Amino acid sequence: MRILFLTPQFPYPPHKGTTMRNYYLIANLAVRYEIDLLTFIESDAVRVIPALAVGATHASPLPTSPLQELCRRIEGITVPKRSLPRRAADTLLSPWPDMGLRLWSPTFAARLDAWLTETHYDVVQIEGIELARYMLAADRRHALRDSRFVFDDHNCEYLLQRRAFETDVRIPSRWLGAAYSFVQWRKLCAFERQVCRAADHVVAVSDADAAALQQLAPGLQVTVVPNGIDVASYPIHRSPPPFHGKEGAADLVFTGTMDFRPNVDAALWFAQQVLPLVQQQEPRARFVVVGHKPHHRLDVLRGRSDLILTGAVDDTRPYVANAALYVVPLRMGGGTRFKILEAAAMGQAMVSTSLGCDGFPVKSGRELVIADSPRQFADAVVALLRDPARRAELSANARALAEAYDWKNILPRMEQVYAERHDV
């Protein structure tokens, strides 16, 4: 079987949610299937990696990565540029949601047409809603003949924007963001419904997302293929460093792409509303935000002795491993969070909001502690900082959760999606 992956960014290195899902899907599927990859890249030129069977090319190669061995053919198209005024005009005037415009590229469309003309694919897999317009174009579907479109919806996007609106509308200083989310929420309802109905098969990352999509498009058949993790890549964090009796601060660590709106909101909420309550009882507590591209909204946190914004780091695992606790203070978003799986794989004790661990079969007090108000969250953090035995118990249960989500246990669900085409 030959599969064409369309991805919104070059899926290597696998350091954040989208690239992690795409890379590990490709890496595990390449054992049994022939994979081609058409992707966007952050570059000023089109770059191509041909397999030996495809022949030479005049284009310069992409940076070396394991994908060269995993894929028969890879081509990268430069990410299109959209100015802020253009985005503002589109928000007001275009029927398309922002996510339907963000990666629209005539070059990408032309290359996809060429590939579909040259090669028969059993499956064309669209990774995320930003690429869904290519599926909706009529000439693409005509070119596919008997191929199948699989739409892998990384987040239920209309739900994410609705939650963002409901969070921001309560804060007068965030009313502009709330207005944006309201407009996008309404546009995404129509767009995501259209995309799901056009696809031959829809994949969601959680039962909650699947239910939300089915509410949007009644009767829709959705297969849940959760985010997974390569457990072997994460060292077991057997004995979290004790809080008391250790020199220095107790690090409460949060990781993520820090220009992603839900992560920005989470960092601000924890730093401004939760951390002061923690420090009333444990003054040495320190908040460490690990992730690249910190948004300018986080500038208000800079210069604080009790808070660190690391920016980009080569590897987040040492920060998670050496934390006193891992925190997931998310108040908006959807899907299932790789950050939960990464911390769980390292056996790290966690405190999370209900939304932060949504989609996972967890119980408060078993794999992690769930708390939603600032006071509840702070009390949970303080209690765990003072109880090494309780942290160790959570650590063991979290590791068991991660092992259940190892990619070897997740991939059969995606393979079943592919196999169904032969049963029709």
C-alpha cells in the first residue's frame, strides 16, 4: 500500500505536538507501507529529497533526517506569508476561517496535482485542518480516482476556538482576542463540518473530540487514534528530587510551544493567579516555562526571580526530569496533550486542570491530581511538594499510563482505517 502524507510542517525533529504525531506515524507506518511526504517548510526555497528510484533533482536537499530513509519521496514547499493586515481583512471579509487560509499555496496545490497525476496512492492522509482545503478542491478528488482521503483532525478546531472565546470574554483586556475567537468559531463550524463530510474517513485524537465532531456533523463515522509516545525515548524518573532538604528552588515545570494561545493563557494564569498562592506556603517554589517562541504577552513575566522563560531548548526532557512537579494549567484547547504523555513517560508527578488531561482515562489522585480553581490548584501543588511518597505513587501510575499509549499500541488503530478500504 502506498500512502501520501500531507503535513503542515516538516515533521522533524519531533519536538512539539504536530511534528511528534506526524513523525512517529510515518516512522512506524514506514515499516509496512510505502510513504511519500509533501510538506511545508520554513525556508525561502522549494527543496526536494528524491529516493534513488525517483531520480536526480536540481533542487538542493533538505537537512538530513531519518525521514530520508523512511520515505520514498519528500518535497518541501515554502510556507506562504500572510501579513497582519491581510489576516485582519480576511477575518472580516473571507468566508474561510483563518486555519483554512494560513497554508493555502498555489505552489503546494500544483505540486500535489502533479504527484496525484504521476502516482497512484491508496491513501492520501491530510494531517490537520490547515491542509483541508486541498482535499476540498474538486480537481484533487477527480485526480485521486479510487484513492481515499483520510482526514486526521489533530484538534476539534471549532471547539478549541469556542473555549478560547469563553475564556477570554470574561477578561476585558482580552475582548479583542475573544472577538477573533468568536468569528473563527462560527466559521470553523461550517468549514470543519464540510471537511469531515468530504473525507472518506475521519480520525480524531480523543473520544471527546470524536463526540464533538459527531455533534457538528450527525452520523459522521470517526475513528479515534490517540496521540502516542515512544516510551523508550524517555528515561524513567524513578525518584523525584525531594522538595525539603534540597538547596535551591523547587521547579514547577510547564512545557509547550509558547506562541500557542492555550499555552500562553496557561502560563499567565498559573504565574499570576496560582503561583502566589503556592508561595504563601512554600516560598521557594519557582515556575519554569520551557518552550520556543515565547509570545509577547509573556513579557510581563520577565525579570521575576521566581519565574524562568527558557525560550527554545534542545531537549525538554531534562527540565521535566528535574522538576519537583509538572503542571498542566490549561484552560482552553482540545485533543490530547503530548505534554501529559511526556511527563507520564518520565514518571513525573503532575497537577492538571480537567481540560489539561481531557481525553485520557485518568482519575484524580491516581495518575495525577486534577484541580481547576487557583486555590485548588495551589493546594494540590503544595500538598504534593510536601509528600514525596505520594509523588512516587503518582509517578508509577503515570508511567503505566504512558506505556498504554506507546506507539506500538496505537498504530493498529490507524492501520485498521487503511484496511477498511479493501472491505468496501
